[in-house]
Amino acid sequence: MEQEMQMIDKNGTWILVDKPEERFLRSANEPTLYVYKSSELVRVIISLYVDDLLITSVDDNILSDCKTKLMREFEMSDLGEMHYFLGLQFIQSADSICIHQKKYATKLLKRFHMENCKSVETPLTSNSKLSKDDGTPKAIYAKPSHNHYLAAKRVLRYIKGTVDYGLRFEKDKSSELVGFCDNDWAVSLDDSKST
């Protein structure tokens, strides 16, 4: 298909007929995500956030062409391979990509003077009982109850133990996502729903 499109351009066919409109379609679910399809195949994906732009494609030629067109239209710089985007850090290799938030987690721990705390393996203890009645919703943020303070501190201690965690996606591996959950049914002190 690519070769045919090149021949159509080379022969000036678009002078004789209207060229089909080429444009990115905005995602209905994510307003900052734009997708360009050709022959029903996704060719380019762009994620736009304020003044940060992430462009990806499975085809290097299409990616290069897209960047060139964008640079002609807008003032922008190509920063090369992605390393950091919207608080996420990326480590890329030929066979995998790893996504983590070490920089953000470390900054969060420093903000609350918890960078040297002892880590824990779970974000909450199994017998934690938090209730909104421990304080008014505004007071929880302005002046948290002792229980809320202990819970927040434990979450930070959990983060301390997970700063090196991330998600690794390997090329040519199954894209099946498996998750586990441990619900504690009817233990919520406020509404007896799952917690």
C-alpha cells in the first residue's frame, strides 16, 4: 500500500481527483490522544499535554514524515527517544520498555521528610479501619485524625519500598494483563461496601 501511495503522489494523481483528507482523529475516551489510521491500520499515535508531545509509530519512515510535517507547521524540537513524560520515566531497549516513577516517588518522600524512613510491604495493615467520621472531609486534609495520619504515613513507607518498581513490557511476549485483588467485603465503616 505504501508503494502505491508513493506512485500516486509521484504521478500527480491528486491533481486529477481530490486527495482523501488525511487527519488525526481525537480519541473519544482521551481528549489528549490523537490517532492517524491508514487502511484501517494505526500508523501514528500522538499524545498531547500542554506543551509536551509524544509521537509513536511502528514504522520509522511514517514517524519521521509525521515529525517533519509537524515541525514545518509548528515551532517544536525533537528531543529524541522518550525518557520522561508526564511524571513517568521510560527505559527503552531493543526488546523491552520499562515504565516507572522513581523520580516522582523520591520527590514525594522528600516533600514529607520520609526519604530515610523504614519501608513496609503493604500500603495498609490488614486491621486498618478508617472512617470519614474520624473528621469532616475538609478536616481530613487540613487537620487529619490520628488514624488518617498513620494511614498516610504507612502509604509513604510503602512507596519507599517500591521506588524501584515499574512495569516492563517485552517485545514478542503475550500482551495479556493479569491482575490480582484481595477484597475485604462489607468492612467499610461508612457504607459496608467493598474496601
